[in-house]
Amino acid sequence: GGMPRGRDEPATVRVYTVCDESKYLIVRNVPSLGCGDELGTLFSSYGPLEECKPMDAEDCEEYTDVFFIKFSQLSNARFTKEKLDESVFLGNRLQVSYAPQFESILDTKEKLEVRRNEVLGRIRSSVGSRSERLTQYSPWQGSSSGNLHHHMSPNKRLLFHMLSFLSALYLVLRCTNDN
């Protein structure tokens, strides 16, 4: 039949939360043929890479390398992982996984920010254009339309972010102390 082999077992569905997803990918089972450039070319065809380098991995199979790849955009990394995980590269089946443990605090903050904007965008588009018409002619904004957030002073905006972060932290700490 036309069934690809090895697909007899039921497909496992993995749900990734935003914190599991990452611009950082670990690629295992890369043949040890010094083919880093080819691998880089393959991965960069899905979006700009910031890094592509072999890792010293003790736990990898003989004759295979493990590569560390960093995309500029999370969305490119997400798409690439879907496309290239379990794909065959120079005769080997690649294993592509997210590596959120390499993220800096800044990356995580940026990721959550992007996520928040995606969600807000979705909410805004479902709310529709009614609210936009209202803000467009608000007297205090002059002729420019835009949201209030941009009109806050940078200091106020920072304070606003700090407050929401601290209140979230407080909740986390309170929850862990209860146990």
C-alpha cells in the first residue's frame, strides 16, 4: 500500500505550550560526515539562522553528530521542526527537538511578548473595527491613530510591565508556599 513504513503505531499527539517552543533547536542523528554546511543550508531554507554549530554530546549514537541551531524567528523554528523532524538527511532520520533551556531571560521575555501580541491581535480582530473607529478621532491623540499603550511614557510603560510581572511572581510564590 501507499502507507509509509513505521507508521503502524498510533500517532502520538504532542501539545507544546509557548514555554516549550523555542527558536533554539537540537538536531540529533546527523551523519558524522562533516556536513554542517549542508545541514545549515537545509535549515536556513526555512528562515534566517543565527547559529548552526555542532555540540559536544556524550549521549549521541556512534557516527552521528548533534547540532545546535538558533533561528532568528520562533515561527520559523516551529515550522522547521514540523517539516524536518523525522525527515531523512543523507540517509539518516533526523530528530529535531526544541531546546528552551538555552534561552536567555531576554529570549523568554521576547517570546512571551510575541505570544501576547498574537493573542491580543486575535482578540482585536474578533472584536472588529468598531473600537478602532472610536480611537481614531480621540481628541487627545491629534490626528494619529494608535493605541494608548504607545502614548504612555517609556517609564510608565516599564512600570506597568514590572507591576504585572511582580504580581505574577507573587502569585507563583504564594502557590508554591501553600504546599
